[in-house]
Amino acid sequence: MLISEKLRTPENLLLAMAFIMPLVFSVWMAMLNNFVIEQANFTGIEIGILQSLREIPGFLAFTAIYVLLFIKEQKLALLSLGLTSLGVAATGFFPSVVGLYLTTVIMSVGFHYFETVNQSLTLQWISKDKTAHFLGRALSVKSIASLLAFGSIWVLMEQFEWSYQATYLLFGGIALVFTIALVISFPSFVPPVEQSRRLILRKRYLLFYALTFFSGARRQIFVVFAGFLMVEKFNYSVADVSALFMINYVFNWLFAAKIGKFIGRVSERHVLRFEYIGLTILFILYGLVENANIAAVLYVIDHLFFALAIAIKTYFQKIALPEDIASSAGVSFSINHIAAVVIPALLGMVWIVNSSWVFYIGAGFACCSLLLTVFMPLSPKLNVEFRKKEKALVQQVL
């Protein structure tokens, strides 16, 4: 084995995968806007279409439950991690509109299947009282990986003048080697509860579904258009974008675990209300900003709010039936990406008319999420009485 038996635990496997995915995905994301503009002459329309294509596998994440009929969740997570690595490694070799669309879809299939299964495994393997803190730790690990990726991009491309092709290939290859090492090193862990192998939509999860939907819509505006704003409007270089990402991840590295621990002690309703009020203000400011430095400050603050979204996952874990987690992870990812498939392409056309309108729409999504928190209990938990009635009904049917 490549690591000692003492370290071969489910928690460490999750943290190791949490390191590898951002190591490779951050490289793809950090260089994307510059790469598509410089090498493929993208406009807002093409970048919107590319991002919509990237989200289609996320919309189809519910199909993971059918794949799990043939392969265990842990193996699917590692296989998806490997596919993401291959997609990123190939990106630099296809500097054209069609080529970028194809490599993006390949990378995205791996990325979204991984994120779906990884979320499911985390909520199964980590106890409820430790989940928020663990998710914060995972964010810190992701930040370290991202810092390493962005720092390496700056050194390789600015100091040694590496090409996009070589940089994508290097990080895709490293991530693939690390993934193979995990396959060799870790045993197959048995889930604590046998998971349902069918699609599940429950009325009790409606609030979770709605929060997830608006979170996906809002996040796409940040991921797609906030970064594009920096490059197109303020002429940020690859080094500038990488430096901005590095600042973001330094803050996450320092504070994400503490934020997760804080969420574990405070009501999810309070945390999410604070997040949505802050995001509403930030999106409005995005639409008004004319100074590159102020835009950078907004970008960093916006990124810090990502850690607060942990509260949606911990809320679901508290109200969900243990056997529903795997199926619901796929369903929630699909719901998260319903808007994500459509919004980038549609707002790409809005961007051509007036880029500020895109961010005002984002503020509207944040307000919708804020209204939904009215229906969230202060202390969410599984309805035990309802669970007993449900079991009794099933026994009568059988």
C-alpha cells in the first residue's frame, strides 16, 4: 500500500479526493476565459454556450443512481475523478469552438458525477454532528489545492512562458496519477446504510430542492460572468486572474473550517439569511462597478460566501432518511443544474446588450432564496412520527 493502514479511513479518502479535484479543475477554470478569448476568439455568446454545455452533465446527474446499479459509489467517484483529469489534459490540444465544446463535456461528465457521489459519500460516512466542520475542513483542503494550482500557473506561464497546452497537460496528468494512487491505496468501504437504487422525490424535501435550484442559478452567474467581467471589461491577464483566485483560496484556507464549525453551532436559517442578503448587495454592486480594483474586492467577498452554502447540505442531512442520501444527491444536483443549463446561454445574449443586467438578475435570484428561508425551521430534524407512519404503511402494503 502507498499509505499506512492507520491513514486509510473514509474521512482521509474524502479529503484526498477533495484535494485532487480542485487541483485539476482550478487550472481548467483559471485559464479558461483567457484561453477561449486568445486562442478561439470567443465572445459572450460562445462562452455562454460552452458553460451551458458544461452544465448538461450536471443536469443529468440523477442518472448516477442507475450507474450505481453496476458500480459502487466509491469506485464511481474515483473513476469520475480520472475522467475529469483526462478531459483537462486534452483541453489545450483543441483550441477551437467545437474542440473546446467536446473537451468541456468530457471533463464535465467526470466532474459532475464525482461531485454528486462525493456529496452522497460525505453525508453517509460523516456523522451529523461533525458534518458542517468536516465540510469546512474539506473546503480548506480544496483551497490549498487551488492555491497550489494557481501559484503554479503564475510561475509556469509568467516566468517560464509555458503554453496553455503544456499547462493543461501537466495538471491533468498529475491528477490522473494521484487518482490511480488512491485506487491502489484505499480499501472499499462499506456504507453504514444500504442506499435506495431508485429515483426519489419527496414532499418533505421541497424546501431543499428550491434552495438548491436558486443556488445553482445564482452560482452560474458568478462562475461564468464575474470572471468573464474581469477579463473582458477590466483586461485581466492569466496572471491577474490566478492572483485573484489565490486571494480567494487563502481566505478559504484560513476561515472555511472555522465557518463550518460555526454553522454546526448556529441555525441553518440564520446562516442562509445572512448569505442571501449579502449576495443580493454584491450582485447589485457588480452591476454598478467601473473600477477594476473594486471589482476584485467584490469577487473576493463573493467567493467567501460560498462557504456559507454548507448550511444547505447540513439542513438536508438533518431532515433526510439515511437511505435516501445517494438518490437525493443525484436528484439535487440535477435540480441545481436545471437553471445552470439554460442561464449561461440566455444571459450570454443579455450580456451583449448590457452586462449589468446579468448581475441584477443574480440579485433577484438571491432575493428568491431569502424568501424561501421563511419556511426553514430553526432546528431542522427528521420527522420521527412521519417516519413511523411511513414504515407502517409500507408493511401494510407488503
